[in-house]
Amino acid sequence: MARNKHPEETVNRILDVAFRLFMEKGYEYASIQDIIDHLGGLSKGAIYHHFKSKEDILVAVTERMTAESNQMLAAIRDRSDITGKEKLKTIFKESINRPVQNDIFTVAPDFHSNPKLLASLLYDTIEEAAPHYILPIIKQGIADGSIQTDFPEQLAELIIFVANVWTNPMLFDSTEDECYGKFMVFGQMMEGFGLDIVDDEMLARLQELAVIYQKNK
């Protein structure tokens, strides 16, 4: 058998197809055979050469989804030209404006039938994003005087959990009006901490994503 000269290309093809199927059908209902059927002749053996199981594919899919986001978070975290408070605002603005957000909200994954995807989202939010990106920024803000809190770890978890989970219309099947209410409360909560980081441009973009989700769910 000829050796695959482009293993990275093959892996990316598998992940592209798996991502779409997991989002459209749900992880539990998308089979390895479904993935094969959409790969244009790639064999089951080729898939198992790179991944031991469907769960391994899911892990790779979610890792690829978060890699770009984490690179963006790290770049903002490590900037030295803006305050901690300004970094938080920059993170939220750039996060919601990433083109991949349109793709995710368009395929409108049903997290109720994707418990593994939901678990992955929760894990990445609390165990990765909060301690590695948001917490360092909050500590920087405390040092530069732009953020005041005696509980930086808890504040980091609260901010990212509300932003990534509570305001996510795909988790609660929220209407545009419901999303708007949540975004307003999120902004008021941030102002209560002295963090006026949610502006009208962000609200408009978040409403746009909610409309995309409701249209395509």
C-alpha cells in the first residue's frame, strides 16, 4: 500500500467533515460511516490510521476550534500598550467578530443532543480560558489600576462563563429579544465591577449572531 504523502491534509479533511456532521446531526448521531460517506473515497482504515475512535475525532475537532481563539486571547493578553480593562473589551469585541462565529451559528449545533460538545465547551471555558487568559488580564488590570477586585480567580470564571455559556443562544435556544436582555444584563453586571466593556457595536453584533442562529436552527 502506498504511503500517504500528505497526512496533515488527510487529517484536515477528516476534521472538516466531522465538524460539519457533528454540528448538523449531533455527535451522538453522526457515525464514522457518515464521515466516510462525505470524504470522497477515503477508507475507514485511513480514518483509523489517524484516530482511534470517534471520540478522538471530537477531541481533535474541538481542539482545532479553540486553537485559533486561544492564539487571539494570548496575543491580547500579552500586549503591553493597553490596560487590563481595555484588554477585556478587546477580547470580547474580537471574539464575537471572528468569521468562524458565523459558521458556527449558521450550522446551529444542538447542544442538547451534543453532551460531549457541551462538556468540551464548559471545560475549555472554566479550565482553559479563565485561568490562562482572563485571570492574567485581571491581575494586570489590578496592577495598573484599571480593575478593582479582591477575588480575581472568581471574577475571571464569572466573566468568561457568562460570556461563553449564559449568553450563548445555542445553549438555551434563546430568541433575539431574550439574547438582547441577557446581553444588557451582562453589560450592567460588568459596569457593576467598574468594567464598562460592552458597547452598542458589540450588542448589535451579538444580536446579529442570534438572528443567524434562529434562522438556521
